[in-house]
Amino acid sequence: TTAIVWLRQDLRLADNPALYHACRTCDHIIPLFIDDPLPTSVSQLGAASRAWLHHSLQDLDTRLQAIGNRLTLQQGAALPILQKLIATTGATHVYWNRVYDPQSLARDKHLKEALKPSCAVHSFNASLLNEPWEVLKADSTPYKVFTPFWKAMLKHGIQHLPLPLPERIPALPLQPESLPLETLGLLPHIRWDTGMMAHWQVGEEAAMQKLHDFLPTHGGAYKEARNFPAQPGTARLSPHLHFGEISPRQAVYHTERHLAEQPGAENGLRHFMQEIGWREFAYYLLYHFPHTVERALDARFDHFPWADDYTDVLERWQRGQTGFPIIDAGMRELWQTGWMHNRVRMIVASLLTKNLLVPWQVGEQWFRDTLVDADLASNVLGWQWVAGCGADAAPYFRIFNPTLQGQTFDPDGEYIRRWIPELQTRDYPSPIMDLKASRERALAKFSQIKQ
Ligand code: FAD
């Protein structure tokens, strides 16, 4: 028997349930990736993520070739591609791991029905600790507040240990046609991605290595150090987790193992696992409240009086030219590396949505295009949390003061100097708006809709 293993946000060989079970059951395996033009599917992310995806696919293909198989690459709508591949190879099984954004879920449901007459379809969970429907409140409704959600999740437990590498991934004697990776056009025409990607090592092995480097060096101090953007205090695993080069289950499993040997790191590492819990919560909310892709979970924000014309201020924010050093450092870190420290993400998002009254969706869109870890669930959650319109959100009256935040979390100015070389010169712009006046304006608008 021959199986197609359709890889999506699970670009790894270990702890990959679809691949593992296909290899145990079938004689020949066709690992497939489809660059599917669904607006929110993994491959339709922004430019930075597409560059990452290119390298991740390359890495996966190299690993498969080393064991005599390879990645089949296709581009276009998934159904006709799968149907054609089934017809030309005689495959009788299709395996995939679930993705949870609303459009992909709807597509997969449709695909399952459409493929059923000719093929057995098997789907698994590879990117979450538990399925979003497994942890509910006593009244069977979903949680909207993180702490009780996470408590219930810990009580429920993680049901499965990470799976090992399949013993073998046997190829078809005559392998199907594949597009060359370059023809997918994932890399930009003007190669601005080279500098950005120099900050990263992509792929399954690099992701696992990063986790193992992080645990003994920064794990114990994580709870405090995670707030200081100049320090390497966090794991920087987010793009690897997004593309599934490592699974959250693997991350938690190895963290627990490390803790068993180094109990002193308990405080830091429990907090680290809780942050992986926030990722889980983001997927959970997106699954139960799919409309939050576009609209705030808090319906009172549907008619919020955002600013009418924000083109100029938006551009200054995007370019890191607001005149607030911590904001500009963050926006430049984002532009140059495709990543921004979480503390700074909160500060820049607060300035945009509160002091400048730009709709959160506009900021979310910019992040989506520029982050290598751009993730529909976590990005929407992050933006709605900061704007005060999501689940368990920051209260609307909490408006970060970028000057105070900079003093507290970058006390020596190391982070801002790293990203803004012209800080000491006349070239550095003056502040884009008055902090006090913009704060009062925001509070007045927010209090209107709270009534
Ligand atoms: P660590 O601190 O080492 O945490 C480990 C892992 O836990 C992360 O890799 C990530 O998968 C998860 N995690 C940590 N914090 C959060 C959080 N607040 N929400 C959800 N998951 C979390 N994260 C993304 O992965 N993609 C996004 O598009 C994204 N957009 C964001 C937008 C805003 C406005 C904000 C405030 C946060 C956003 N985050 C997003 C969450 C967070 O900033 C990043 O996950 C984190 O900075 C990644 O760095 P790290 O891997 O070093 O994290």
C-alpha cells in the first residue's frame, strides 16, 4: 500500500503522528507539501514567513533525501493536486496532521469527504498539547480566561508522549513529479531576506538544539529575565513552533526531563511551560471563536471610534521613526530579524492601538507580514490582549508608557542602542505625539464604549 503524508504546519520527522502512523501501516510513503493559495493557510503568510518556509522545506527535503525519500512539492488548490497524485501513484491512504485556522479547517473537512470514495483519510493532532475541544468548563462551554484554562489543561494532562522518528520512510520506487523549491517563489525577488535569515538556523535539528541550549543556560532565570529585551532570556522557539519544526509536546517533555535533573530551575521552567500554554490558549480561542480572526472577541469593540486617518503615523511606527526609543528599537529589531521581544511587542502594540488609535487589525497585519513567527492564533490573541478587546485582555485603562517601560526593562539602554545607532544624533526624530494628551484621548474613547 502507498500513503501520501501531506505535511503542513508539521515540518519535522520526529513526533509527527501522521508520518509515524503512515510508516507503520503502509509500504511506501509520499511526503507531500502543497503551497496552497488559501488566504490564511500556512504558505500564504507574509513575506518574512514565506522566506522561513523556503528554508524549512529545504531542510526537510535534505533530511528525507538522506534516507532515500524526498519531499514532493506542489503548488495550487489542494484537492485537485491530491486527486491527481492519488490517480498517478495508486495511493490508497492520505495522512495529515490538523491545522486549526478556520479556513484550513473548513477546507480539510471538505477534502475528507471528497477523497473518501477513493482513499482512507487519517488525521492527527501534532501541533497542540491537547485538542481544543478536550478541555471545557463544567457547563461544557470554552474557557475565556487563561488561568482557569491552564489549570484545567494541567489537570487533564498531556495525553501522549512525543513519538520517535519512524524507523523507515520507504519511498515509492518511481517517485512522483515534484516542482523545484525555487519555483514556489517563497523567497522575495529582491533578496532582503538574507540579512534577516542570518539571525536564524532553520529546521528540526536546529530547533531541538535551541531548546537544549536554552534549558540549562536561561531556563532557571526565565521568569525574570524574559522581560528584558537586551538579554537572551527567552528560547526564541516561536518560528520553529509555528512551522512545526518542533512540537509543543516535545518542548514540554524535554523541559520536564530537564527539571527532573535540575529541580532548582522549577520556578523558571514552570513559567516557560505556562507560556507554551498561552500559545495553546491562542489556538483554543481561535478554534472556539473563529470570528476573532477579524473582529474583537469583545463585541463592544465592533463600533470603537478608531482614528480616521492614520497613514502618516502608521508609516512612522512601521519604520521605527516614532521618536520613542523603545518603540523604534522594537520595530527595527522586527524589520531586521523578523522577530521582536515579547515585552516590546506589548509596548509597540499599546502605542499603536491606544496612543495612536489605529485599529488593532492594522498592527496585526504588519506583524503578519514581517514576523518569521507570524501565527494567526498567537498574533490575534496578542493584539486583542493589548488593545483590551480580547479574552482575558489587559484592562482598557492600562496604557503602557513607553518611556517608563524603557527605563524599567532596558535600564542601561543596551537594547535601544543596539537597534538605533543614530540615537545620540540630531537625526533622531522628536516624539510622534504627546504621551499625556494621547493617553487622555484614548481613555475618553475607551470609557465611551465601556458604558
Ligand atoms: P518564549 O518566552 O521562550 O516562550 C516559549 C514559547 O511560548 C514561544 O516560542 C511561543 O510559542 C509561546 N509563547 C510565549 N509567549 C506567548 C504569548 N504571549 N502568546 C502566545 N504564545 C506565546 N507569538 C507568535 O508565535 N506569533 C505571533 O504572531 C505573535 N504575535 C504577537 C503579537 C503581539 C502584539 C504580542 C504581544 C505577542 C505576540 N506573540 C506571538 C507572542 C510572543 O510575543 C512570542 O511568542 C514570543 O515573543 C516568542 O519568543 P520566544 O520563542 O523567545 O518565547
